Amino acid sequence: EAEAEAEAPLPEEAPAAAAAAEGGAATSSSSSTTAARTRVAGAPAAAAVLGQDQPPGREHHEHETEGLGEPSWVECYHELHDELWVVGEKRSPEASGRRVLPAPFHGVVSLGNFASGASQVPVTGVLSMVPARDAEAEGGLSEITAVPSVWNPRFDDLVEARLEMDEPHIDIGTPEWQTGKEGSIVLLLRSSIQRSPATPDWAASVWLCAEAGARAAVVVNDMPDDGPVQAAFRMGLFGSPAPPIAAFMVCGRDGVALRAAVGQAAPAPMRVAVRSVRSAGIPILARPGGAAGDTGGPDEVAPPPWPLVLRVPQDVAQAWSLVETVFRAAPSAELEASLDALAQRMGLPEKRIWLTRRLQRYHRGDTDADEPVDPQLAFVECDRDADQLRQLRRQLVEKTGLAAPDITGEFEVRFREESSVGSAVVREWMDLLARKAFLPAAHRLLISYDGGVSFLPDPAAPFLNPQWRGDFEMLGRLLGLALWHQVTLDLPVHPHVCELLLNAGEGEEEGVADRWTADQERLKSIDAELFRHKVQWLLENDVASLGFDLPFADVLIDAAAASIAPAPAPASALSPAPVPALAPATPPVADGPTAAAEAAAAEAAEAFGELGEAVAPEDVLPGDRRAAEPLKLRPWRPNGAQVALVPGGHDREVSESNKLLFLEKLLEWRLRGSMAGPIAAMREGLHAVVPPAVREEARRMLSPTEVHGLLAGMRDIDVEDWRWNSRLAGGLSAGSQEVRWFWQIVRQWAADGRQDRMQDLLQFATGSRRVPVGGFAQLVGFNGGKHLFTLAKGAHLSAQSLPTSHACICTVDVPPWASFEAAKQKLSSALEVGRGRFDEGHAAGAGRNGDD
């Protein structure tokens, strides 16, 4: 590229388009020159990525855009092809008008041939079985992916021959190893290449195959540290001369399948065909008067998609970054539409990366490089056995820990009398808060209408809890911290709550004409029983058939709230008895003895009085009390409480003529009014991490369901997804008995429906009980980075030891178990001990390291 630039200077605007073609335009720069060049291809580039129709190709006219402002992507494309030669063309300058690079540059994909060159890069390949000519039917190995090496001839590397399996116990290159390789495709193991003295690199091993008479080589990546899902990659030369035969890499499940097929075919020879293939959807450019693939003649061809034709998901992410940068500098309706469309094409893992980078840029991007500011430290010392809500309230009063002014800097958690620190300890603490501070039904902070699948603010909280604003603010801060650290919480807030948090009271679905229908769908997703037995029943039946008077009011506290278990649902759920889903399944007591709870209730009654059976929305407590004290709920009467939906609603009856008004008010209360105060407090806490400016951008990028997914991940664990997205380290292999026993135990738990046991194991290994959206391939480890689950050989452990975990890097060390039963007992014991604390000395014989 440097030599090309010296002989053929780039035009003024070409570098921006060229950088876009190579993905470089996605990076931001403070340089005004860079910003100006970025604007050249901003909107047209986004249009190309979005798949919009491109203008037909044409010759570039030097002055055709004069006075029109920004040149289009098509014009930039043709300008590049006019000014830069295509590397590797074997034409004379007189014939083609282009120069030829020196020999070392032939075949290199550079800015000059980013279109035609990219279309010919053998980025993938296939290996398939060739049935014997006398076989009556095909069978055996199906087509698998085989990535070609960098030295393979482009689309001219087809080899069909018998497959000769390398013997792992014989060093590559020895006379014994060379026997039988003549005319074959040699199947090499990556572990054999690394072990053999004569093969310091890929090229050396393939050279030895060629010297033995082989026609091609296929390398199976069997290294235990890479795991069964390690992506196949292109083998490079690293300074070695290119071998005279082609080579391919097979990895992951394909590698397992290939080795199994060879074993099943033995001793009969197995014939295969292997070749590189052109990426799907990338045509060879054709020029007028020439055949496909002819690169001569004028540039009258349609340009390829922008910017990288081979990596569509990365194109979308890069296009978003580029267009977002331009949009923030010069907003326009066209760019906004492009951003919306790009967001629809991005997967949730990509969106999580976007949100993380956007938050990082907001909180750290404005720091003056000449005067760096160290991030503030927010420190938490947590007592596992104490009242978690009370500890949170103390942090809020003292403005420490989760209530610190800046929780996006260094955030450290230590459990009392435990020595470990790190990101896994933070994850463990966040899950502990969710379960012990916010989820208990007795705390009347969150409520579930679907059996614990999702949670929403309890409508009774503002009527009962004198500190409800601070409690919900801390919940919002916890959600924000989870997004910042990319942690999945064992606290699945309902997507409707995420919708309210994103929209800041601006209307959930702008542009939805029929809000009445949309609200019915929302309520159905939140409380299907209430919708079916009340809303739907009233819509389909005459009110007079009820047999009792129905007031303009809704249940606030169920009369069964003081019971051990909720009463069964009535047939219509329309009787004066409230809907059972509103009642918690446990008595309303705080953590600790019943006597203490009764004392707290008496104190609250003296301060605020008893909650009546008929209340109005304006009867909520101020909620602004802040004190490091236990939960003190305002007492209520045995018959529960109902809240009026309209002024005087307790005395107004629902009739056939006004039932639609009643249902409208019911939907409005359930979906918005009952949660307005808690949602506002949660949003205030969320702004500590996700400020309003970023929240506005997130509204465009993320749907409420996707925000729910980022926060809560996936509830159920797929064992096969877990196993395939895992690594082995320390000398373990797929055949090691420790590995086989480990997965046998986990599969048995899955077969028995023990999701709770598998969640315990996941928490033991990672500090979190939920799997991120995208599965185990997206597992988060140290400082929010992706870390595959890893089983490591516990060289420091004895057969009597318990397994130990390094939760920051999602790793479990397994001891040399003596039997399957011992393995099952030791693993179960480790989960019981490990769930209780992070401490290397707590479990006898565990040998836990000092890192969590």
C-alpha cells in the first residue's frame, strides 16, 4: 500500500472510502479532516449495508458531483478503481492502463483490489466423502467445513484421494511415518504437529507430507485448550516458504466427526474431496465485452456492498458506529432511519457490546488525556448472614457502595470474614442482593404474576413502605451496575418494566394507533389470569350476570396476604375476593424473628397509621425517609385493601354501559399508574450508570425484551450448549475420565429436571446463576470479558479434595476422582460449600487459590 501510494497518490476523498472498505472508518477521530472525510460515505455507505438498491455502475466523471456536496459510495468506488491498480493482474500497463506490482505483492488483497480481490479470497472450504465407484449407495461423512491455508491456489486446490490418518504416536517426518502417504490426503493432528521435533510450524508439517508423496494435508485442531467449539482458522506461513501442496484446517464438531468417520471406515480406505470455495453471494465482477472474472476494460460495473463483503455482521456494527458518529455531529432524518434499520439487523450479543462501549465512552471518553483522572473506588463490605436490605439502606445513607457518587469506576466487594475479591465476587454479591433484598414477597417491593418467571414493582409498596423511593432507587442502581459489568442477574424484571424505564413516561409505543389493543396485550403478558378472568370475561359477558356489585376499584393487598399460601383462584376472578396472584406466598415479615417484625410493624403503625380497606392513589406515603434500619411496613387490615380507579370509585358500580371505561382505567392503573412512583425512582438510580442521553440512544437500539435479556439472560440451562461451549486445560482431554464423569453428572441432573442444581454449579463456576442471551458462548468472566467455561486438571488437588473454582475466569479445577460415585459426591459437596462463601480455606482439602 505504501508503494502504491507513492506511485499513484490517492484522490482527496479516496482515503475515507478506502478506510471504510477496510473497516477503518468505524473508528472515531477528533481530527476535523477525518470527520470531513467520514461524512463522504456516511449515509450512502449505511444505505449499502442496509441492502438498499445501488445506482447502476458507470464511468466516473470528474466534475459530475461538483456543487452537489458529498460524492456517493458508487463514485468513491469507481474513483478508487481508476486511481489504484488491482494487485496481481497479469496485464501490461499498455493493455490495461494499470501497473503491475513487484512479485512479492502478487495475490495480496489491498485497497486497490478490495472488490475483485475480496471476491476471490478463499475464506472457506469444504471436505466431503467420495463414495467408491462400485458402491450401490452413498453414505458416510457429510460435507464439513475445511478452512484453506493462506498458500492454497485460489479456487484451484481441489484434491480427491484416499484419506490417510496420521498415527499420533509416530513423529511426523520419520521413515516409519512416511510409509503409505504416496498419493493420499494426509490427516494430521495439531497436537502431533506441536509434539514432533521436525515440525516447528504448519508449513513444515505440510512440506513433510509433500516429501512423502501426499497430494494434500488436512489438519484437525484437537488441542485440549481450544475446546470443541474453537473456530477453524487459516494456517499461515510465518516466514516459511510456501509448501507445494494445499492444506486445510478442520475444527470443533467437524473435527470430531471426521476422526469418527475415519475410525468407522477402517481398515477400508476412505476417499474424500477437499477444496476451497467462493463465499456465497459474492459474484465475480464482469466488465462490458468480457466474461465473468475478466478484470479488463472500463469500470462500468456495480460496486460491491459496503464496506466488507465477507463479514456482514461486522459490517453492520461498523456501519452503526460510523453513522452514529456522523448523526451526533449532524443529525438528519435519513441517518436516523439508517440507525433504526441497522439496529434491527444487529443481534443481541452485538448490541450488548454496543451498549458497553457507549457507556464506556460516556463515562471515560471525556477525560483529558493530559490530566488523567483515576476512577473512584466504590467499596462494599457485605455480611452474608445479615439483613441485605438494611445494608443497602446504610449505603444509601452514607453514599457508599452501590450508592457511591460514581459506581462506574473500581467497584470492589468483600464478604465479611472472607478473603476473596474480584469480578466473580461482585457477581455473587449482586445475585445475593436480588434474592435477599428485593425478591422476597414479604418485603413488598417486587411481585410476580407468573410464578416467579418475571417481576414488577409491587403496587402496594408506596402505600406500605416509608422508604420505598430509596429502595427502588437502589434497585435501579443495581440494574445499571449489571449492565455496566455485563452481569446477568437472578432478578428477571418484566419487559414491560424495561419499557417504562426506557421511555421515561413518554408513551410505550409511539405510533401505535390502537393503544387499547396494545394495553390488553401488555396486561396479558404480565398477568394472564387477570386478563382472562376479568378483562376478557367482562368484554364477552354482561355485567349483570356477575351476581354481585363490582366497584370501580382494583385489588391492592389481597385478603390472603397474611396466609401461608394463596387461596385458589375463583372461577371468574371477578368476585369481591381479590385475584390471588397479588398475594405473596409468605407472611409479611422481615429477615429475622417474628417478634422483631411485629415490633417494626407496631412502630410503623404508630408513625403512619393502619392502611384502610379503601384507598386512593394519592394516599401513598412520601417514601423519602432514609435510615439504616430494618424493613418497617405499614400494617393493613385482615380484609386487605382496594384502590379506587376513579375519584369515589369505591362507591361507583360497574355497569354494562360503563364497563369499557372501567377496563380502560384498570389497564391504565395496572400498566402505568400503580408503578409510576417506583419506576421513576428506579430510573433515577439507573441514570447513575445509563444517563438520559445514552438511554435515548438505547431506545433506538434495544427493544424492551432485549433489555430484559441483557439483565436476566436465560432461565434454563442447556447442557449440550454448555458442553460444546467449554474448554479443557491443564492436560485434560475429551477422553479424560474426570471430564467424562463431570458431564455425566451434569446430564443426569438435567434428565432429573434439576435446573436448580445446574444453576448452583454455574454460580459456583462463574458467580452468576443465569446464562447470558446467546448461550454459553457469551459467558462473561473477568471484568466483563467473554470467558468460555473451562475444566482444568487440578494438579494441586488430591483424590479426596473437593473441586475448586476460579470464578473470575469461569474455571473449575477437578481432582483425580477415584470413581464416578466419588465424583458425584465431591461435586455436590463443593456446590453446597461454594454457595456459602468465597474462601480458599473454608472447605477442608479444597486447596482453593486466593483469586475468587
